[in-house]
Amino acid sequence: MVRTHANTSEWTDGFLTHIIRKIIDNVR
């Protein structure tokens, strides 16, 4: 499942961004 550190970093960034957006929506 783990390919490269770059891919993992991109996936993590996308996941964190998704959570942050959810939190912002909840705050509103």
C-alpha cells in the first residue's frame, strides 16, 4: 500500500485538508 514518501505526503495533505474543511463547515 505504501509506495513513496511523496505519495504518502500528498495523501496526508489531502486528508488533513478534507478534515479542516469539515471543521470549518461545522463552525459555520
